[in-house]
Amino acid sequence: DDDDGGSSSRTDGAPSTPTTPTIPIPTAPAPTAPTPAPAPVAREPTPAPITPNPTQAKPTPAPTPFPTAEELLGVVRDLELYNALIAASSDGGASLLEEGTPQNQAFVWIQTVDTLTLAQRRQRGLRRDAQDDNQRRLVLQIPAEQAVQRFSAATFFYATNGLTTWTRKDKWLSPTEHECEWQGVACRNFVIDELEFDNCGVSGELPPELGSLTSLTRLLIDNRQSAESDPKLIGGIPDTLKQLTKLGFIKIIGNNFDTALADDLFLQWTEIDNVNLSRNNLPGSIPTSVSALETCTQLNLSNNQLTESIPVEIGAMVNVFLLSLRRNNLSGPIPTQMNQLGKMQKCFMDNNNLSGDLPDLSGMSFLQELDLRANPQLSGSVDAGTCANIPSNNGKGFVDCATVGCSCCEGC
């Protein structure tokens, strides 16, 4: 169930610079009483002080999706960068301002340490130490798309404990290196299209910002060979990964997830060839959006904690030749729609709680391996057509012979 995948190419050429967006600049809140002290420098003219009526209670300010000027001044040194990032944020930019979050750490890094981005700003002669507010405000000169890409990659690093558990991280967060040069990253025309981390100590949680890397065609995070005591990924597969519409290969295995797959996760993966989410302790059910995986040739969800029945929508996976659902807690009957999977070669559904009579699977004319063992409530018999297909393809079948009839299976 492993696949090395193809190599990616890197092409020189800098991306074009878009027009600088108009940036909303928050106004500092008006003071509640006059004060002889000089007023702080404001980003916009500050209204005259208003003395509240002492007999009236202070009104509760209405909630606003945009942070106050005080909050911004504590974290945001580049409003254009901030504006570009909140446009791609899954929470409206709230995590950027929350101290200690991976998003906040990446935001602080890209504003204060990342000299590659800073160099782009300095092209216009703006100085960080300028006292005048108009001079101090930095201007983002790189395209917003690159800013989002660099931030998303940095957030992934912080969220997955790159500082503490990664064993291979050459050039990561190098302030002078393009993110395409960071170890495990591959690009096409300076746009990230591959992330590959094979037993590199990736732990923590996958951040939603991965979904912002919309040109990804290959995503591999393999923790399978790590020792049981080694840190693993927890949490789950972010819902935002459904935005990766160009994905052709995804392999995230060997983790300790406790969150179910979103039911619409696969809905836009219309170019996918190989999905391997095995050995992750995934709870929940198989998403019904498997119906969208018409191009998928391999689906491996084995060695998880999946429950409920196999969805009938699986019959839409007309190009699948390897299906592994083994070692889960799946229940109910095997869908009759699986007979539509005419290209199936290897089908593993052993070690579950499947029940009922076996359906006709003779439509799997290329079937080589069929394993239905350790499903004590399965009954009936493997149909004659299937038992003709398996030996003609030099294959083998496996069932619990005491409860399921099979003239072509080992030991029956």
C-alpha cells in the first residue's frame, strides 16, 4: 500500500507582484475622560474626549470581528501582511493575535525575523525604527499569495513541533531561504506542490492552514516506523484539506488521531489517485464523499477505529483496484454496489464486524485477492462467478470456512 510517487520539478522565475490592496486601519478607541498627558500618536485623527455621565452605566461595546487598535498594536507591525493572512484564515485571523498559537508564532516570525520578507519591504526605504507612524508602517511588496504560502508553511512547522521533535528540518525557518528550499518541500514555479515527511518526527496537530496550500499535488506524512513511545500526530485530518482540489496523492499514516473524517472531505478530490489514511486510530465512519473518488485507484483506511457500515457510495469508485478496510469496527452488510467495482484486484475487509449474506461480487472480473476473515456474523457463500475470477487471475480467497461457503478459498 506504499507508493513512492513521482518527483517534482523546480523552475526558476519570480512570481509577479500584484497591486497592493487597500488595508483597513483600525481607529484607536476614544478616551473616556480628558487628560493633560499628550495624546498618543494615532493612526487616524482621534475624536475629542467625551466625559461620560456618571449617573449612566457604561454601555457594553458591541462585539466586532476586527481587533481593537490596542490589540493590533501589540502584535501587528505589518497591517498589509495581516490583511493578506486573515483573508486566507479559517477563523478570521483570531489565532494570529492569540499568544502562543502556532499561527501567532508564525506571524511574529514572519514580521520580525524573516529577513527574506523584510528585504522585500525595504525596497521602498521604509524603516522599522522610524518614529513617524506613516514611515513605521511597513508595506508588503511580495504577492499576497506568497505571503500566505510562507506563513502557512511556518505555521505547519510550529503546529507539528518542528522546534522540538522533528529529526530532519534543514533550512526550515531560515530567514534568507525561500520556503521552496526547506527540507521536505518541493515547488513548481516557486509554488509549493509537494510536502513529504517520512519518519521525521512530525507530531502535534495538523493546522488548518495546510488547506491554504491549494497547489499541493502530493502530501506525505508517514510516522509508521516510529517507536510506539515516539510523539505522533494527534487531533485529526483538518476539514480544510478538502480545499486541496489538485491533490493526486495523500498518505498520512501511523498517528493517534481522535477526530473523525469530515463527511465531505473527499468531495473535491477529483484528481486523486491514491488515498492512504491507515494506522491512524481514526474514529467515526467512512465519509459518503467517497462517491467523488472516481479517479482513485487505491483507498487504504485499514487499521483504524472506523465504525458503522460501508457506505453504498463506495460503488462509485469505478477505477479502484486496491481497497483495504481491514482491522476496523465496521458493521452491517457488504454493499451490493461493490459489484460495480470492475477493476478491483485486491479487496481486504477482514477483521471487522460485517454481517449478513455475501452479495454477488462477480463483477470484479480482475479480482486476485479477497479477504473476509474474522467477520463472525458474515454468512452465505462466495458466488460462483467470483470463485471463477479469483483462480483465473492466479489469486487467493480467504473466509471463515465454518460460517461462509467458498469453493475457491484457502482451507475451505
